Amino acid sequence: MKLTGYEKSAFKAWAECDQDYSILSFKAIAHRAEIDISKVRRAVRGLARKGLVEFSRVSWNDEGVVGGAGYGLTKDGVDARGGQS
């Protein structure tokens, strides 16, 4: 599957996540992927259209504290990430 430049960059935010603990906010994705937050929304929604991530109403931070909404990996996203370099 072909990803755009920003989609490819944003997808790297999930590099060390597994499917069960992969929900990230746009802000977290921007920080982890080192891209401008103004580009994140479009990139992540493109990844969602391709079935690699899906929206979730609840997320948790690294300390296990409940946070806001975000996007997490799907099974296809986990599989595709294995092929990313």
C-alpha cells in the first residue's frame, strides 16, 4: 500500500506500540513523528481511510491515566508496520 510522505511520517509514531496499547492523540503523533501538528490530522485521516488506524474515544498516557480521543492501530496497521523501514 502506498503512503504519502506525511502519512509515512505519521505512521512512524506507532513504531513501538502494539495493537492493544496504540491509541495516540494528534499532539502525541506530531511529537513522536516529529512533524508539524498542522499536517497530522490530514495524514492520520488518510491512514484511517486506508484501514491502518482507527478512531477511539478513549486513550491512555504512558502512566495509564485516561486521556482524550485518539487513533490506534488496526490489525492491518500492525501487519503493515512490520513491513515499514
